[in-house]
Amino acid sequence: MGSRTTRMLLLVFAAQLLGLGTSESLAAEGKFYLVGMGPGAPDLATVRALRTLETADIVFCPSEEMAQRFAEQLRGREVRQVDSNLFRFYGSDPNKLQGEARETCRRNQRERQRVIKEIAQAVRAGKSVALMDAGDPFIYGTTWYLEELRKLQIPTEAVPGLSSFNAASAAVQMSPTYGGDTSSVILTMADWPGRKDLNEELMRHRTSMVFLSRLVPQLRRHYPGDTPIAIVMFAGDRDKQQVIQATLSTILGTLGDRQLPFEHLVLVGKFLVVGQARADGAVLSDD
């Protein structure tokens, strides 16, 4: 008998002894899981992530491709599709937007409310509900689910996953946290109106950077032309992964007219060539 079934029976027995209705006791078993499924390759999903799917009553999946990738774990589960772009305009006031942005904001608001209500009802009915997220939910993932469900006092748990950042670092076989004279790495993406951490300002530090878009012209204004750069596509997928390495002065010529897939990361910094070597012997301070 599975551990979940055993707990459910114990709850029913305890409720009967106390003279309580069993529906409230069973509902206490419900929980929502936000599950990081890794960067794409099924064998990079964690054991905990796979087990969470296998024991869930309902699984929300953002794409048919992901559902097929984990078909074995989803067999026998109730699978529901969910839009992966619902994070767009989260927290925005549609009345302050114009045109298509306003309509998208309103549409996503309605859909978020519908999905959250659906999840909350299932959990309150005693269901275990999992939502699959690519990579790790806490690196550009869909943590808004946790925020909204906690407001409704819905029990939640986050299952971390391997991110594309980790997989891309493994692809180049160098750690971004080691850069000769720097130990920091900045994870960022394209700028948008209203941002304070503008990439142009971040680049002035000349530390290691990993980002989601092609920013070579901006980088050239702040980094020397011989700064190493790597573009990793489909990180972690042994069949599809590709790595292009060059310098800032040569990368555009190397790429030519090549169109990069959405599944790519750009890594910039001396760490790509200096590795873990430190001229100061990597003596750690007690400060």
C-alpha cells in the first residue's frame, strides 16, 4: 500500500474517532507542487520531480512537447494544458497599457484567475496537483503560482530543478563564478521599459554575464574585443546541444545570418578561458 494511501486511511480513521466528517480531513491532504523539470532532456529531471509527477492526481503541463517527453511519468495522471506565457504582465494595471499590450494583460489576468481557482478547488478537494515548469522555477520561472495560491492559504511546495544556466555551464565545462579577478556572475535578460537594472549599467562591471538575448553591440561598448563569449543552444540535450565559442570581436562574423533558437543562452567573461586559476591563490578572507 502506498504511503499516500496509508496517510489518507489514517486521516479517515482519526476523523471518525473524533466524530468529524471525513471530507475536511481528506481535503487537508491536498497540496500544490511547482515542479522544475530541468532544461529539456528527460534524464536531467531530478528523482524528486519525477516522483512528484508519478504521485500527483492532476498535472498541469505547459506544452504537448513536455507532456510527450515525460509520458511515462504522466501515464494514469489527469493532465491539463496551461499557457506558459501567463506570467506576462503579471502585476501590471491594464488601464495603464495601450493596444495589444492592454488586451494581452487583461486576457492573461482572466486566465490566471481561472487556473488559480481550478487549482485551489482541486487542492481543497484533497487532490495532489503538480505544475510542470521548464528548468528551475526560480530562475525566470513561474513562481507567481506560489504567490497567488499562498494568498488563498493553499498548501504549496516547490520542487527545484536543474536550470539551463547549470546545463550551459556544464556544456562549456567552465564555472561562471570563477573569472580570474572576479567571483561574481550576473544572470539577466533583455531590458524593458521601467527597469532599473539596465544591462548597459551592469556591463560596466565587466563581470561574468549570462543572458537570454543577443546583446553583442552593447557588450562591445564595455568589454574588450578579446573577451570570450559562448552561445549554448539546447543546453543539456545530448542530441541537440550546440556550443559556439568566439570573442566579442569575432562572434558576429561567426554567427553570420544564423537564427538562434529560443532555447539558447549567451555566456560572456574571462571564466571561459581562465577557468578556476587565481593569481592570488584563491585565499579566502575571514571578513
